Amino acid sequence: MINNLQRAVVLERLDIEAEADDPDDAFLLAMTLAGEADYLVTGDRRAGLLQRGHIGRTRIVTPAEFCAEVL
């Protein structure tokens, strides 16, 4: 579902740019920064987001880590 958000018309144009190893993930990082998110939850280990660990104040974690910490 989240991957389809980049094509959704309801999203406003983000003025924030974020660099990502995978250019297709740049919008996720920009949304994370714009929304001042506490967590970015991903299971995609290939893209390098988990290896990055954080962006700004946002922690990038796996679903299991998120559940263990938040639930």
C-alpha cells in the first residue's frame, strides 16, 4: 500500500528532498521528514533503509522491532 502512495493524487507536492540509495524510496524519506514521524517501518532490506537506521529524528526499523517497542 505505501509503495502506491507515490502515485496517489491525494498527496501534495513535497518540498523536502531526501537522498536514498534507491531513488524509489526518496519519497518515503521525504514523507517521513515532512510528517515528523517517529518511525519508518520497513521490511525491505535490499533498499538500504534499515542499514541507514534513521533520518533526522525518525528511526527506521523492521516491523518486528516496531512491535516490540511500541505494542
